[in-house]
Amino acid sequence: MVACGLLRNRESKYNRLMKSLEAGLSLEPTIDVIRGSNIGRPPALVRLKYQRMSEDLFAFFRGADPLFAANWLGLVPVDPGPSIVSCGDLHLENFGAFRAEDGNFVFDINDFDEALVAPCSLDLIRCSTSILLAAEVWDLSPIQATRMVQGYLDSYRASIAEPESGDVTGPIEELLGKCSLGTQAKLLDHLTKLDKSGDRVIRRSNGKLPPIGKVEAAGVIEAVEAHGRALGQAEAFQVLDVAGRIAGIGSLGVKRYVVLVVGDGSTDGNRLLDIKAARPSALIGCTDAPPPAAWIDDARRVVDAQRRLQAEPTKGLGVIRVEGEDFRLRELIPDENRAKFDRFRRKPAKLRKAVEIAGIITARSQLRGTKLDDGVDRTRELTQWARSAALDAVLASAVRFASRTRADYKVFRKAKLDREIG
């Protein structure tokens, strides 16, 4: 009974702290930032993005990267740590399984659209904030949420000290569920069909794989086949079909395509490629660190960061140019291969283990990101930072960011209900 009373008292203090923080936050720019970040995107897809953002607090956080950037300077910890190549948009759903160049499946961070050179704490704070917000959506208590963040940071700290320690392979299949490690053959069965002549074509779907115009499709086909010729794999990259792609939250409205190519030549050996336009990182205002020389455009920034930070890069990773616009290309990753942490919302021990795995993967990725073009290896600096009290300040920053996000979400939901946005 005494222990329960102490927990209730701690939760009460936590809730009072949240309310006091929210009361002191200026929220006037919230809608302007959201609107501004979506200028130039097709209105129908922007409306869909706003709809998905309004579903819950965690979805809003995923779709509101520019707000995180806008609030960074006011909420950043005193010692943000050394600047390294960073994911930029690290959150609980940015971990998953994909096929590497050698054909093996790898579980790692899998989205680098917002990659940049930034203080190491940026990714840690963003992921920790996502844990707090996801836990709230899952109806976990503030104490449970805080313990999960502490577990994430503890496993990160331990893995920075001993990078090879910690098992991430054993629990992966359970983390992803029965449909994990989906093969290209399964993906083909799901997203394509055989037409009357026996050739594969993409199954069109206005909600996920919409048709595109002939001129637009011709530009994509030309770019993909030119890429194949440049690689000396002209036959493998011969295009059979192309469609648009609608997926995710933050990137909704950015040009994106699914392309069906010949692959190894057999019907079951066809491959699906994911092609996505590259945009400047929404987090760029969080740092003044110079980018690597290879980042001559945004597509190369995304691809180079992915090659640096993943243990093994995704199969087919590359850059193509479609009608004067730069795109990131990679093999399409099945949606089933994305980590589903919410499967364990009623299984606290397994949920904590899954979050600890995320901490190990974050540490290993950040260690890879310490080597920049200036010839300075920041591994030692990162290790010293992770051992210090500076890492402990990440939780406090995450609590502040979570509070700010709650307040922004209320403003967004009200604006949407009042038809001021979306």
C-alpha cells in the first residue's frame, strides 16, 4: 500500500509539472509552422496528412518534425554532445527489418529523410520523446513511460561503452510479428498481379498505389532504366510497371513511386523499388555543423547518411534524377517489416526489452556516425559524453518536448475542428 501511494504521489507531481510547463509555452506559431512545412504539396495529400496527424498524439509527433526543429533551441540540453551524422527523425516506428545487399535481413534504423550532422542528443531526445508519447497513447502510466525511456538510455550507454554487447537478433521476429521478414516474393503476391498475357503489373489502389499520368510514368521509367545501365544491370532494371505511392505521415505529399522491374528475369524474381523525392531536412535549423562533402544534394545526403549509419545498407540503395528532380531509390520494404512496439503494450517486460533493443541499435548507429570528413574521429568524445551526466539530461529534455507536443497537438486539433487547417 505504501509503495502504491508513493507511485501515485510521483504521478501526481509528474502531471502537475506537465500542466505548469504547458501553461508557460507560447503556441502562436504552431499552425503557421505546420502550414508552412506543407506548402507546394498536393492539397488532397496534405488533407490526408492532417487527418493522420489528428489520429493520436504519437501520429501528430511523427508528422510534425518542423515543430520539433522550431522548439529545439529553446529546449535543447546545456550539453547536447558532439556533432555526428544523425538520423534526424528517430522514433519508435523508425526501426525495422530490410534486405541488405548480401540478401540477409538486417534490423536497424530504416528512414533517413531528415538526416543531418547534429549533436548526438538530438536523435536521443527525439526517440525518448516518442517513447513518452507512444506510452501515453498506449494508456501506460507516466512512471512506466519514464522507466521505458530510462531503459532505452541505459542500454544506449552500455552499448556505447561496449558496442558488441547486447543481443538484437534473438527478439526481432517476436518484435515484428508473424509477418516479419517479408520476402520480395510475398510482396509481389500482395502488391502485383498477373495480367491476361501473364506479365506482372502493379495492383492500383487510390489509397496506396494510385495511377499516374503517362508523361510522369515515362520520366520515372527513363530514370530507372538509365540507372540500371549505369550499374551494368540494364536487364534487371528494365521497368515493367510504375505507380504512385502514398505512405507514412511526415512525407505525405512528397513525390513517391513504386516501380516493378524485371529483376532476375523470372516472374517470381521481379523486384519492387521504392523511389522517393528528397527534400531538405526539416531539422536543419537545429545545427550549424557543416555537412560532409558528399552531400551535394538532398538525395545524396539521404543515401550517404544511410550508408554511414546502417550496419548494412538497404538493397538497391541509390540516387536517380527524374525530370530534373533528385530521388532516393531502394528496394521496397514491406510494411510488415516495421517494428510494432504497440504489440507489447500489455506486456511490459517484452515492451521494455524491445525499447532496450532500440537503445542498442541507436548506440551502434551513432558510433558509425562519429567519423566525419574533417578527419576527426569523435568516437572518444561520444563515449565520454555518454558516460557523463549529460546523457541523464536527455530524459528531462524529452519530458519538455513531450509537454510541448501535447500543447501543440491541442492547438492543432482545435484548428482542425474549427476548419482553420485541413
